Amino acid sequence: MSPEYVVHGLFSTKSDVFSFGVILLEIVSGKRNASFHKPNSCLNLLGHAWVTLMAANSCPMGNFMLCIQVGLLCVQESVEDRPTMSDVILMLSNEGVSLAEPKGPAFSTLLSVVDDSSSREETPSQNPATMSAVEAR
């Protein structure tokens, strides 16, 4: 679900673009966003795709990285930053199209953004959690 729908209950064609971006990233990664878990990290699928793109910025862009970048453009938190579906189709079908640099995706739990000087990620703290037993009346 797009951030504007979750927070404000607003739905638009850009919400569809957000959903398409999540699906594109799920296809490329082979993982579902809802069940994505990387050991020793609190990144979700969108955050993991962001870190992957930032780490690979110096590599030539192949189809795999193109799909990740287009997917990340689709899952931008701000509606104005997301492309239209016609722009998405144009980006995926034409190699010569220059792509905008995506900002951090919505709903990612990035601890640190990977930059040129460092590619390490901080590990989350391991706090114990407790669960109360729920009983019906």
C-alpha cells in the first residue's frame, strides 16, 4: 500500500505506480515484501533494493539493475517523485532513456544509507520482546 493511502486514506493513479514498483522489486528479488527478512538486518524488501542500488552505482546498468532502479522510482514516498505508468513503460522498454536518481523508498527501515565512502550497515539491537497470552471470554 502506498504511504499516502496508509497515512491519509488517499488513493490515486500514483498509488498504482507504488504497487507496481513493489511487485517489480518482488519479481526481481524472488521475495515477497511482506515476508522479506535478511538476517542481522532490519531492512525490508524496499530498503534492501535501495542498498543494492547504492552499492552498485559504479557498475554498468544491466536489465537487473534497471528493474531495481525503476522499481525504486515507483516506490518513492512522495507522490510527486513517482513516475507515471506511461513513464515506467518508457523506462523499461528503452535503454537510452536517462533515469532520475531515486530517493530513499517509502516504508524502508534503513539504518544507514550506503554512500561512496562506506558500504557497511549497522546491525539492529537485539531487544527481547514479550508476548501476553490472549484468552477469549
